[in-house]
Amino acid sequence: MSLQVAPPLRGALGLTGLLILGLAGLLYADGGVFAATKHGIPATGIERLTGPDYPRGSCIQCHYQHASAEGSPTGAANPYALFAANDNNLCGSPGCHADAGASHIYLGLAAYSQSAHATGASVVWPGPTPWARRISDEGKCINCHDPHGHADTSGLIPTLGIAREQALCLTCHDGSPAHTNVRAEMLKTYAHPALTVSGRHSVSEGNDFTRFGDGNRHAECEDCHNIHDLRHPTAPPTAPNASDRLRGVSYIEVVNGTAWTRPAYVFHPADDPTPVSGEYQLCFRCHSSWTTLPLTSPSGRPPTDKAQEFNPNNLSYHPVEAPGKQVSTVMDNGLLPPYASSSVIYCSDCHSSDSGAAPAGPHGSTNRYLLKRPYVTTEQRTEYTSSDAALCFACHSETALMDEEETNNQHTNFPRHKMHLRGASGTASLLPTCDSCHGNVHGSQKERLVDFSQEQHLTSFTSWTSKEAGAGVGQCTLVCHGQRHDRQEY
């Protein structure tokens, strides 16, 4: 930043006059919006000093305007004649931002000082709008906030930010100076809509479920990450424990009832003394009946209540909240290491980037439903292609499902997977997919995640029973693809 130098004035300005001109130039360069910011509003602005000589919201609250104050020399020892050194302790001075803020997002200077943004050597605003910070400014509050305020073409940027919404994060998280390139992920076909939906997020959303519901749905970076509190994990977390990158966010605790019922919900604000413990608790803020789910989704299917589907009291579910119910040697034999029938998984084990080199989390993917691997849900092939179920085969052994010894299969309780997937019998013109029988992979009212609700070619369905290992038989009674099964045993 450069300041306009005025022509020489009559008489000596001295240090004080030059400082005043410098401060005036600073305010002008930042768009002249200081008086409209929370710092500068005369009635409610910053008030570090009190008294008639120190108006609320005035420059003198932070900057000395004269060579002496109340008879004592200031000496203008600090840059810009600030009352303290120009670092985070200036912002965190007693009476300013030392303690947690009213919006629950800022948890105080002590918490921020331990965060990744405060300790990272590369946390320096790169510019060019506004200007780039100096390398010596790494980790400072001023990399994201301008104490004088900043405006763009839409007007004053909230929270004294230097950029609006996702631009504040993605200016750095595009591969430089941050080593992660989140922007590239969000530009993919399927992504959380940080780049496509704007103007809906508010720092005061709190426990207002309508702020996350149909008509106001949004997903800004700060909905999942608290930049004042997130930290680099010292070790990879173990499911369902939330990563330290999710520290300091609001979340939804579920109190589960009977099988396939809507749970009770407890909202926890970002500054709750009990932080988010499970990644799914963050996901439930938008993907459960705590809020109002929309009628349609970008991926085509109507959104469903994930909290109801993952209820550990259901007959079956993917083990997001708790280990699954099919805990057996047979189930273990059909899983790939490190997974076992007693494992718990993350939502992001399935919903994340399709690139292994990408930053962790559900930022974006080229696969439908924001999945890390392809998962075909429509019957569209006449020949079996394992890539259609690539997502499933990240955990489940394809070899086990295609076991030639179907009459004595020790990898799964249903020995006919190969026959169905390869179309060895029947009159089907299109082969079924995993989704044809396991129509809701999150949870089901039947065992083994069986759910025929998405099967378009099912003409009638009466009953299905599961065969447990070494105990009795299973039966199917249905008509699918013109193939009748009348209490057919397996």
C-alpha cells in the first residue's frame, strides 16, 4: 500500500501531524468504511478508553494522535502509533478480544493462539485484493480481518473480514500459501455448494434450525471449520472421533429411540465445553430431521433423514454411530483390512474426494453423491463391471462376493451375489446393481441393509428372510425383472 503525499504545508507538521495524515490515508485506502464497522460505529464501537477525550469508536481508542496523552509522552513507540505492539496481543487486549465473542465462533485469544491459523508459518494473506501481508505477519489476526473494515462491490464485508465468505478461505486454500487445494475440489461436478450459494450464512445462526433448512441451505467453509480453533491433528483420528480440523463447531447430539424413528436432538453451540466428538454430529446439522430437508437434491434422489437411518437400534445400518449388528466371522471374512465387523466408520469414508491426494473431507468429487469412488444406482449394463460398485469394494471384498463355491460360501450369508451380479440366470436385459437389493446403504428396516424401495423393475415383493451362518435357510418371494421367486430358498 502506498499513501498519497500532500504538498508541503505552512509550518512544521512534526511527527504527530504526519501520523494523523498516515492514519487518514489508511482509512481512505480501506474504502472509508471504518465508521460503519463494529469498531467504528460511534454509539457501539470500540471503547478501550473512556471519557470525553476518548469518543467511542474513534481512532484514538487504538492510535495515539499526539506526542503526549494526559501529560505523559507517548513516544509513538509502536508502528502506526498503536498503544501496543502490532501483533495478536493488540487485538486480544483486556476489554477487546481477549475473551470469547458473543457469536460463539471466537473462543478467545488463548484458544486462537493454539490454532493452526495462529501457529502456521505459511498463514500470510497473499493478496492482491486487498494487498498482500508481509511474511512477518504470519499467524496474525490481520491476515483475515482488517480492523478498519473493508468493502467490496456488495458493500461492507461482515466481521471486519478482508474478503467475503469462501473467498476468505480459498484465496489461501488453492494450493498456495496453504499446501491444500480445496478450491479445486469445490470446482468438481459434485461438491458442497460453497461456490454456488452465497449470502445465506450468518455468524448468528446458532440453534435456529431454519437457517440450515430448505430454502436457506448453504455450506460455507465456516459451517464446518472454525478458523479460530481448528488444529492440525497430531495423529490420525479413529472413527467416530472427530478430527481436530472440526474443533470449535456447533453440532447435533442425537438421543436415539426405537428402531426407525426420528431421534431427539440436542444442539451444542460452537463454544460448548463439550466439543464435537463424532464427525456425524456435524453432518446431522444439515442431513437430519433436526432441520427441514428439501424435496430434491442435486444428485437426483430426495434427501433422507440420516439420523433415523444410522440409528443403532435399527435392524441394520452402516456403522457410523456404533458397530454393526452383523458381527461374525463370516462378515469378517468378507471385509478388507483394516475393516472388521466390529469397525466404526466415518461419513467421509464414503463421501469425500475422488483423489487420494486431495485434502480430507467431503469438499468435492467427480462421482455422484459426492462419493470417493463410483457407485452406480441404476441398472444400465448387460455385463458385470466391478467399477460400478467400486465404492463398496473399498471395504467389501469383491473376491468374497464372487466366490465360486456358492454352496459353501464362508464370506457372506447370501451365496447368490455372483449369480445376480453376473446374470447367470433369469431373463433380465439389464443386470442389477448393489443398489437394486441394498436400496438404502445408510440404514434399513430389514436386516443386511436390504431395501428394495429403489428397485424400478420390481413388480411385487412379499417377503425376504435372512440366512444366518449355519442356521437354517433364507427365502425370497418376489417378482423382479420378470423372474419369479416363490419362497425360493438359499
